[in-house]
Amino acid sequence: MNIKEFDNEYIASTYSRFPICLVSGKGSLVYDDEGKEYIDLGTGIAVNSFGISDDEWVSAVTDQLTKLQHTSNLYYSEPCALLAKVLCERTGLKKVFFSNSGAEANECAIKVARKYGEITKGEGYTTIITLKDSFHGRTLTTLAATGQDVFHKDFLPLTDGFVYAQANSIDDVKKLAGENKCCAVMFEVVQGEGGVLPLKKEFLKELEAFTKENDLLMIADEVQTGNGRTGELYGYMNFGITPDIVSTAKGLGGGLPIGATMMGEKVRDILKPSMHGSTFGGNPVCCAGALNIIERIDGKLLADVKKKSELIFSELEGAKGIKSVSGLGLMIGIECERPADEIVKECREKGVLVIKAKQKVRLLPALNIEIELLKKAINVLKEICAK
């Protein structure tokens, strides 16, 4: 049996895998078990921020591996504390809880919001407004928070306490807030799994004003939009708003599993000893990798992300076979005249790895992808879309 056969025999059938087995890579180039080269525009779904086997990141991770690969949260550890310090300094938020994934980061955000509602408003003020077409994770509670019925149907009953507003409708938010005992509004500034759809700045500014007036928390889910992906350190920074809670994961670790829930002034001290926890949260190796990533996301890199984004939009908007292009930074969705599955398949055959978001082709290249590789990949995509 080969690797694909082992996988099919022994791994739970939760993934419709593409028919290639990736074995190695460097930067934005990856190779399969037959030696074929691909330009990677998916980065493990926005995880490999600096591509594959980035030298600086590898050095930071392996250096920590030789010191201490894990310690429980009964003890202090340097990488964990330093990463929290940098995140707070870069965002203005006050405290961080580390976990292992975006879903866990969102679970923590939900816990904090519910406890805040109970403390400040009274018993029962635990409902959170999320947006239709949102995606917040695959645990029972974060599935419930997700505003898409397709993700709900297989695992009923889900956790209670979520209602769904139409994206970009402040009137819908106000209506739901009036009908329910709410503690927070949770949103992604770009709805990734919902079709790579940015929210409108006007809506987000109105939402900020409304939540402040009514003492509701603003929770920004930055699992996919965070860590430089949108051209700012965190996506909300593009819109001039200040959330009370920010969750993130994916690109933070650069390829290692880590989630972070960052809490602002209102909720900095909500979590008390034994109220929440994680065995692997704040793992020294993951934090060392994340610290290397976050410290390298500087003004120069973010300007480069915006420049590459402009290049992609200018090349694809109005191109033959392409109906529309949406997104922000290097988080881009492409509506094609042909089915997205066909485009993804033909790109793969031509040595370019892209993925999907609903019926759109989705691009999530490394933040530091070489411009010539990016141009080459975009030309392949345009050629295939034009067929």
C-alpha cells in the first residue's frame, strides 16, 4: 500500500483530498511524492505565513526544541510571556489566553463574553449575535456561532445562545439585540469561508458605536484575517475600529498549532484561576515560532502585502472568464464563469495550488511570496479561467 491507500484505509473520511501527496517544499514552492513542483497559493489555508521551511522560523523553532519542548501551565515559560507581551503591545489589548486552534480561540472569546454579560447585565445575558455567512469553527459551540445552516445540520442539537444578523445590516443587529438578552456581537471583517467577502467600513463603524452605547462586546474573529493577511497586522485595523476581544490562530504559528484570544480593558480580568485552561496552550515551541512570525510582520512587509494584493486585483479584475474579485490583502476570492472545482483541478495540473471558498477560487499565498512566482501563478490562473 502507498501513502494514499494507507490514508484511505486508516484516517477518518472527513476530507475530500486532492489526489497528490506533498512531501517537501521551500518558500512558495512545494513538491509531491513524484517530484512535481507546484506554486503554493493556499499556504495550508493561510497558515504558512512565510511559506515552507522558512530559515528564520526553522531556526527559532529548533532552538526552542533543544531547550524545552513543553511545560504545563503550572509553570512560567519565556516564549509564552514574550509572545503575549508583543501581541498586547502591537494591538493595545491587555491580556492573552493561548490555545491550539482558531476554534479554541473563539471558544475562549465566547466564554469571556458570556461571563461579562452575566457580571455586568445579569443572569441570562449570554446571547451572542453573529453574522449570516460567517464561519467560527467546528466544535459544537463554534458551529453554533457559525451563521451557515449547512454547517449545523449534521450535529444537532448545537449549543444555544446564538442569533444571526444579515451582514452589513446594522438595523438587523439592533433588532436582534432588542429581542434577545445579548452580551456581544462576533464577526469576521472578511468572511473567508462565506465567500471571501469584506464587511463594509460604514457597517463596522456603526456596529462599534452601537455596541459601545449598549455595553455589548465586539469580538473580532481574526483566525484567518489576522497576522498580516489583509495588509495590516489584524484585519480590523483596516477599518478604524477597536474590538474588545480579538481571536486569532492559523498564520500566527507559521505552521505550528496555536490560537490566541486577546482581551481588551473591559474584559482583561474576567478569567480567574481554574476558570479556563489548555494542556498545550502556550506551548514553548509553538510560541517561539509565533514570536518569530509576529516580530517580522512589520511596516515594510505589510506594504509589500498591499502591493501584491493590488497586482492580483489589477490582473484579475475584468479578465476573461472572471466575473468578480473580492477580498482584502492576500485573502482573495475569485468568481469564475466556469465551476470553481474545474479551475482548482486544472491549476493543480498546471503546477499551481489554489483552493475554494463556496463557489469561488480562493487565493491565500505566503505573505513573502516572490513577485515573479506570484506573477507566474496568476498568469496560469488567468489562462485557465479564459478557457
